[in-house]
Amino acid sequence: MKALFLAAAFATLSHLRAAEEMIVEKLSGPVSAAEVQAFKNFMRTVPVPKDNLRNAMVYGSGGTSVESLGRMFEISGDRELLDLMLRFTDAMLAARNDPKTGVIVWTGEREPVWPNAVPQKDKLAYAGTETGDVIGHIAYAARLILQNKPLAGEKAPDGGIYRERALRYVSELDHSIDFFILKWFVRPDSLRFFTPDSLAYDAATRPGSSGLPVPWNQQTMLNNGFIRLAECHALLGDDPERVKRYEAIVQASVGWFFEKAQRITVNGHECYRWTYAAEESMKHLEDTAHGGYDVGGLCRAYASGRYGIKAEMLRPFANTVLYIMARPGNTFTGRTDGESAGKRPPGTIRGNWIDLCEFAPELLPILYEANRGRIKGSPDTAANLLWVRQRLAGVQK
């Protein structure tokens, strides 16, 4: 799965043919109407995945499209962006494994999950932590509806009521949390994420994978579902005990990360060293592809304002990019400790690494130049640049 993540993380959306390219006109000030319009025009042409094979609905084109549309809706309030987002999230929910006719996964059941690989000879279908990310993407749309009270009672273009759709999302997603995520990935005593202690899980993934701390990038996936659903229930005020339980799980994950991450000083700047997963000695230092997901999850928890993460706790990640990973020509090392990843030369960084510009504005022009060629055809690159610029503009007001 690690190799699959790396391939998807660096893949472009070159197969898409859009009527108009996305644009980022400048590096300061609020997002413009032209930038929003270009983004909308592009996203109208993006196909919706029919299933989650190869994690299309996690960090593939489906998942990144939902997150990007959500951010642009938050920036602009343009309802068409939300409607485009719902086009994806409706398809995601519809693609969930059917309890009567769906595939049997490694648990021996037709679980309410999003399998990312078809069953093979003598091997049941796999589904795991990635399900948490799909839950989070769909719940993001629900949260946007619920926090927009004037919108909630209105009809969407398909005739459905926005609020009713949000309530259905929340109910169905809680079901996947209750019957799969909580059962298999959350330790009741510590509330920490571990892989299932199961030979069947081992067989579906790799021998020796069971009973281990979930890697940080996959904890981000699981946390995505818990964070967004906790926000939805808090807005609804319908289940305070569930909010408390979900938030305690996220808090356990976040606290575990900062307990394990090592603060170091490089040229007078505080930075971080951290590993792929929690381990006693730091042997498997995090690579850049997975590290972007780690950073994105912590920035999401920070933006929620609910998990005690302060800006000063995130600035060292930006320093890590600036003073450890950066190389000439706006390139970056393949590992977060400044070393290469295998034989690959330094390359670019994108995705949620861009979020760190909020905590180190001097990083924004660097990451803009590093990703200038991707903006026109990569929704998450364009949306993340515009998102962080808008947040910086808000701070400056």
C-alpha cells in the first residue's frame, strides 16, 4: 500500500481535459472572482470516480476534488462549488460496500467500507484506514451545509433539501465508524489507532502488518472522519457523547504524534524529525509523500480549533521544509530529514505541504514557484494556494 500511496501522491490529473485552466493571479490579498470562476469552470469537467479502486476516493482524483471544492466554497460562498462537491460525495456514499450484495472483505463480512482493491484468488478484498478518509470527505460536505443555516433548508439543483442530505450523510457515516473503524482500529484502553490484531488482516495486506501503530499518514485518514463528524454533531447539538468520544480519539492521535516527534534546531531554527509510524527508536524517518498527509492532518485539527494545536507548534514543520528539505531550484528532498528517498533526486512538494505557508509566509512564493506548472490542472494545488492566501489575507486585515 505504501508504494501505491507514493504513486498516487505524485500523479497528476493529466488525463483530465478541462475547458479552462485554473489560475492563481497573485500571492497576496483575497481570492478574486476570476480565480473562483476559473476553478469552477475546470471542476465542471472533472469526472466522478465510480469506485474506490486504487484509492480514487481517498487521495486520488475523487478525494482531492472534494477537499478542493470544499475549500473553495469556504473561500467564496459560491453555491455552485458546493453543488459540484455534492456530485462527488453522493457518488462516494453510493459506492460504499453494500451489506447484502457487496464484496466480502478480510473480516469475513460485507462491511460498510470503501474497498480499494478487488478480491483476488485466495485473497479477500482489502479495506482499512483509508475508509476514514472517505468518511471525512463526505462529512466535510455535511459540515459545510450544517454551518450555513440560510442554505440548509433550501433545495439543491437535484430537488433534494440540503439539510436532509447532510443528515443522511452523518447517519450513514456514523454507521461506518461504529461497525468498522471503532471495532478494528481504535484501542479501547488508550483510544490510539492500531492495525487489527488479525491473521486475516495480515493476509489481506502484508504479513506482519497486524497489531502495529497505524502510520501517521493513515492516522490522518482516520482522524479526518472523526474530526468532520464531531463538527457535524456539534453543529446539530444532537449527540454530545458522540462528539466527546470522537474528539477524544483525535486528541489521543494528535498527542501521540507530538509525543513522538523530535524537536531539533537547524541553523537557529526549530524543526521536527519524525518517523513513518510511532516507534521506540527513530529508524524509519518519514518520507515527503506521506509527510504531506501528516502535516495536512495536523493543520486540519488546528483549523478546527478543538485539539489544542497552536500555530507555534506548526511553524517548525515549515522550518523543516525551509531549512532541511529545500534544495536549489525550488526542489525538495524525498525524505523529511533532508535525505533522498531511494534513488530519486529532489523534486517538488505539493498538496497539504502548502498549508504550512500560513505559519511561514516566506514559504508561499517558494511553493508557488515549485508548483507553478501544476496550478492549471491540479485542483488541490490551486485550491491550497488560494486557501492559504485567503487565510493570510484574513490575518492581515
